[in-house]
Amino acid sequence: MADVNDSSLAPQGSAWHAEGRQFNGDDWYAEELGAARFVDCTFTRVDFGEATTSGATFERCTFHNCSFGSSVHTSSAFVACDVRRSRFFDATFDGCKLVGTVFSDCTMRPLTVRGGQWQSVTIRGTNLSKVDLSGVDLREADLSMSDLSFAVLAKAQLDRATLRETKLEGADLRGASLAGVDLAAALLRHTLLDLAGAVLLAEAHGADVTP
């Protein structure tokens, strides 16, 4: 088991750095990881509960059965990561970059998200009901078969996102950009749309909308 305070993790000044390392069963509960940088690392059953990051980078990392409960991540990046069977109960992502990251069989609510870049993220078949994703950049995200009932997606960027069989009952999509989105493939019921979204939905159902 590696120690997060091991000097071998900090070759770049005071910031923790590791590349190609494997961490198994580590207890990093409530650790202040700051601007740590991890590249091509594998984390298995690592406890990140109540840990904090600020400007940290996890690039092409794999997380298996990890706990991120009540952790707080500010302006941090999880780029092209593979996250499986991990728990994000009450976690916070504030202005984070999750481009190309894939979440599989993860617990992701309750979750606090404040802005950020989540382009091309994959979150299939996940319960995201009532999660506030307003203003988040979700372009080309794959949210297929996920439950976004009563979620807030107001002013989110959803261009070319995949919403196949996505539950959007009561979800707020007002002001969201929806270019290239097939709303007809989603499960809509009492979904809140602005005029542009309503026109897009009508056209998806074959209507010829003219001014």
C-alpha cells in the first residue's frame, strides 16, 4: 500500500506526482491533494472520502471500486479516465474538466456540480435524478438510459449529446443548447423546454415548423 505522503510521489516541488503507478486499498480519507498530478495510474479500492483537490490532474487514470464520498474538487481535471463501480455520494465538482471520462456502474447522487467541461463524458444507465447540471458543458456526452428525472439542465451545452432512452421527466432544459440532439429518442414527460427546444422536438417528430 502506497502512502500519499510518500516522498516518491512528490518529485515536482510540493505537489504530489505519479505516473504509471498502482494504488490498491490506500486510505486517503480527508487528504488535501491540492494540485496533484497522476498520469496513467490505477486506483483500486482507494478511499478519497472528504479529500480535496484544487487544480489537480488525473489523466488516463483508472478508478475501480473507489469512494469519493463528500470529496471536493475545484478546477481539477479527470481527463480520459475510466471510473468503474465507484461512489460519489455528496461529492462536489466545481469548475472541473471531465473530458472523455467514462463512468460505469457508479453512484453519482446526490452530487454538486458547478459549471465545468464535461465534453464527451459517458454516463450510461446512471441515476442522476434531481442533479443540478445547469450551465455544464456536456457537448457530445453519452447519457443513454440514464435517469435525469427532475434534473436541472438549464443553459447546459448539450450539442450532439446522446439521449437515447434517457429519462427526462420533469427535467429543466430551458436555455440549453440542443443542436444535433435527437429529443425524440429521449423519454419526455412534463419536461420543461423553451421555444427553441419545443421547435426542435416538434421537428424531431416530423413537424414542419415555419415562422
